[in-house]
Amino acid sequence: MRSLLILLLMADFANASEVGKVHPDRLENLVRQDCGACHGMTRKGGLGPDIRAQTLAGRDPAILAEIIKNGIPKTAMPPWGPLLSDAEIDWIAQYLLKEPTE
């Protein structure tokens, strides 16, 4: 299942008109759907921890970006670095720190 999801995401992002360009609508959907699959649709937690802005308040966005990029070994948190650019990962880290979930 996870392999299929990764392949679908790779195909979707490979079709982006400009490589390296951040597409906020697509990334917001990725956060809602793909992150939400483990962190809960409202990001209050599930298989993964609570990642709402209020919970992440005060966290360094560079550390969040590093977690998104490289994942967390021996957990269900996969590395998104092979699928997303650094700019996209940075956007997601900032989004998680600022955006309301409900």
C-alpha cells in the first residue's frame, strides 16, 4: 500500500509544469491527505503524533523540515525527500506551524 502511494505521488509530482516550483494547493492537499493518513485528518494525532500548529508552536521550522525530508528511522514516518524538493518541504514545515487545521 505504501509503495503504491509513493508511486502515485511520484507520478503526480513528476508531471508538475516547473520542477522545483512550489504549488501551495498541491502541497496543502498532500498535507491533508497523505500526512492526515497517519496524523489524523485534523492532524490531532493517530498513528503519528499531533502536528497541529498549536502543538508545534515554538518548534524550529528547519528541524521540522529535516524530519519531513529524512523521516524518522524505525517509525512509520517516511522520508519525503525523494519525492519533494527542499522548497516544497520548507513550505510544508512553515504551513504546519501557521495554518489552522479546522
